[in-house]
Amino acid sequence: MHPLPDDRDVRWRFRALARGQLPFLLAVLYLVVALAVSAPHLLGAPWVDVGFGLIIVATVAGIAIPWERLATCWLAAVPLLDIVAVGFLRTDLIASFGWVGGLALLPILWLAYGFAWYAIFGAVIGAAFITLLPYLLDQAPPETAQEWFNVLGLPMLSVGIGIVAMLASQRLRRSARATREALQASRDGEILLADVLNTVNAAIVHFDADGRPVAANGHAARLSALAGIDLAAPPYLASAVFAADRVTPVPPEQQIVPRALRGEELDDGISWIGQPGQQTAVVASARRVRRDNGELLGTVFIAYDVTEIAHAAELREQFLETVSHELRTPMTGILGFLDLLEEETPPDADKQREYLAVVRRRSADLMDRIREMLAAAESDAPLRLGTVDVAALVDRAVAVVEDAHPEVERRITVTTPQEVLATVDGARLSQAVRELLVNAVKFSDVGTPITVELRTDDDRMRIAVANTGPDIPPDEQARLYDRFYRTPQAMSRAIQGFGLGLTVVAGTAHAHGGEAHVASGSGRTVFTLEVPIAPAPPSS
């Protein structure tokens, strides 16, 4: 037994009959009405009955036979029967209805358009059958040239119509195939995009040009729910989003999603979303997508979950602050008792005083490291601004470093204007200058000069410290200001330090709204601390 046909296959059969057989049946119905009204006596003509009978057989066969179980070409039997039927109708009706032979054009078109290219031969043979049938019935072949032209006229017309229909069919099939392939590629692309979006460990939302969300992954849904954002309701305001301190709510106009849709740059660092106790740290970025002609397609918004990184940074800050304070207290006591020991040591006890001097130097080195950690821990503290003569501040910082490093082979030269007044945090700026000088002392070649230059340019000032020594490779320059980072050169030369000095410099520059730069090459390294003379007013 044959399996029951699939519903889709049955629909294919009826669609084919509706497109091919139904127009022909309507034309035949018109012929029946014309005969019944104007020539009812022809309805009983023998060849007319045969023709109508073949049409009924072809229609019933087209409906009843499950052609979908056979090769597609077998359905061509229906239009071929129609052509034969037209031939019999034409035999008895051509004298009264000369247009009857034109009915064959409908099944001919069906053959040429709906089947493979070789079906056109069936159309031509059928057309030849129509024109030759009267001669076959009379058993008398065409005799004159006119009769032969009449016989060949319909087949030739069938060839022309068939070729045109066939070419149109092939073009349509190619177009349909290309459309299906493009649709399939589009669906595959959607599936791939969905998988990529759900694989990436970040919240991704694509908004269209009108600000409506087109696609969003699971991370976006989770973070949106945590922040209290309804992605189905513009303007996508969050009910639980806080600044870096985790307490201050972010005003609606400053929230990251509305700002991204306005085309603003998102460079505010970390935001915390969610209620206290279940907050998540995110860093967001956004980009507007445009066509080649500049037309806006939409906005891609990305938010990264950096909670673990934020917690690690907080632990690092807490560690710095705790360790530095815990070490400073006992060291202060050690230095106090060291003063008492030096006072109680007899002047002629040279050996004891030598040991005490060693202890004093090592204690001073340890206190320098503790101050370095304290300065790094306090790099995010609010500035205490005041009017400071930066030229005098640089001179004092140089004097402090020279006292701490009295190497006779090293010389620090200073170039500053007579007076440079600026609104800065004097204590922190002085600490940053000292860190630059100490760094130059540590890494400069013995006996080479260290230069300090203070310059002003419009509303900014630059403090540049230069030394001669090994170059800093470019890949290391990008990490110099990272906390605890020590260059391979510092490790190989056993230079003391925690890798916090330049972090203090960068923190001081950024706190004042400035920058820290480094340039190294040809045996010369220059660190530049650039800050505005008057800082910009804090944003409200």
C-alpha cells in the first residue's frame, strides 16, 4: 500500500490544477453557454460529445489521481488530454465557432510553463493533432500549400508561445530559487546571530532607528530585570541604577540606555544596578549603525558584567589602606625608640653607631614604602584645592629628593619660571613630583643628569622629568601606571619599590583633570605630568 499523502503534497496538486486546469474549464464553460444559446443542435454532435467527455475525464483524473506520489511529469497527461479534446471539439465546431481551436493555447501554456522544457514537444504534437484531425478523419492528406500552412500554423504558434512561456518559467524559477536561498540564508543568519548573542558573556541589545528593541540576548533580559528596565516600554528608564559609590541614584537623563539612544559616548566607568545586597557592576558601550549612505539603522548597546573585577579592585584598595596604616603605627614606634637608642649610645661606640645607622637607613626605606602605599590608597580621595606657587613646590620637591639621595655622581637641574600660581592640591602634586624624581633617580645611569622643567601653555602647566638610561619598550609603557606593575628592568636590577609610584602620578593627574605621559627612546626617558592651572568646576 502507498502511504497516505502528506497534506502539503495534496495542496501542491490542487494548486497546480487551479493554476492550469481551472482557466481552461472556465473557457470550456463559456463555449457550452455559447452552444446552448446560439447553436443547441451542435451539443449532440458526436465529436463534441467526445471532446467534452475527454475534458471531464482529464478533470476528474487530475482531482482523483494522487499525482504527488508519481513523478511531476505525469501530471502533464491532464493538459495533453485537454489538447486532444480541443481537437475533437474543433472538428465539429470550426464552421460555427472558429475560435474553438484557440482553447488549446491554455493547456499549451500550462505545459510550457508548469513542466520541464521537453514538455513543449507534447504541446507541438498536440497542436499538430488538432490541425491534422479533420484530414485524418476524412482520410485525405492536405493537398494545397494553403492547407499545409493551415496545418502547420497552430504548431508553429505553439512553439513560439511555448518558448516564451518556458523562458518566463525558468526565469521565475531561478528568481524563486534565489529568493528561497536568500530567505534560508537570512534564517540561518538569524539563528547564527541568536546563538552568538547568547554565547557572548555580555548583555547585547539592538535598537532600531526609532529606538525600539529588535534583538536582545539572555544576559540583556537578566540585567534589564535586575535594573528594573522594561525593554518593551520606552524610554527604558531603570528604577535601580547607582553611581560608582553604589548609593547615589543615577538621574533618568544620565542613565546609560537613554544616553546610548541619544548617540552619546558611554565612558563613565562602572555603574551598579540592582537593589542593595544584589547589585551588579556593569560597564556599558554603544555604537550607532548606519548604512553606506549615512542613514541610521539603529543602535547596538552592550553592557559587560564586571562585578568580580570591581570586587577585586575594592579588595585591593582595602588591602592597601589596611596594610599601610597597620605598618605605619609600629614603624613610628620603631623610629621613636631608634632616636632614644642613638641618644643613649656613647659617642665613642663606633660599632654600635654604625649598626644604628644601618637600622636607620633600612627603617627610612621601609617608611618610604609605607608612604608610597598610603599615597596610592589615597589617590581617589577628594582634592584639597588651594592657590599654590608650583615653581616653589617643584624646588622644594627637588630639595627633598636630593637630601634623601645624596649621591655625589648624580645631579638634578631645574628649569622653572619665577612664579607659577595654580589652583591645585599642593600636597598631592608635591608627592607626584617627588615620585617622578625618585623614579628618575632609580632608573637613570650613574653620573648622568636628571632634568626637571616646568612649562605653562595657556591654561595648562607641564612638569617634565627626564633622565638618561635604558629605554622603556612600548608594550611596557602602556602598563607603567598600573598598580603594583614592575618592569622586567626593575626586577632584574633589584630596584626597590612596590610599583606604586607612577600610579600616584597618574592618579594625581587624573584627579586634577590632566594626564601623565611618557616618552622613551635613544637612551632618554621623559615623564610629563600635565594638569590645568585652574581645574574645571565639578559637574552637578
